[in-house]
Amino acid sequence: MATQKTPDYDPQNPPLTAGEYLRASWTIARMCKRSLAGDNVHQADLERKIDRIIDGARARAEKDLKNRK
């Protein structure tokens, strides 16, 4: 399972599920496509989306750890 606690578990970099990994990859690809348009392209909306994906993964991982104790 993706949320198993390992000795090197880092709460700042939670494990991602397949769906979260796919959404993050798609968003990063969109960011790359936008960056090809030029340096002045606004990407803050996509950066916030990545932050929300990671925050959700962190919350899920912490919830799973609490349920295991």
C-alpha cells in the first residue's frame, strides 16, 4: 500500500497514490507547456494545484498513520 510507514518516512514528502501521481504529472506537463510560451506566463494556478495535491496526500498519510496506532 502506498501509505505504509517506512523508516525514512518524511511528512514533508508524503507517498502519493497512483491517482495523485497521475494528477501531479498531468499538471506538471501543463506547466511545461505553458513555460514554452515564454517567461512571463502566469503559472500560479497550476502551482497551487500541485500544492493542494501534496497537502491532500499529506493529510491522507497522517490519517492512515493515526489509524494504525
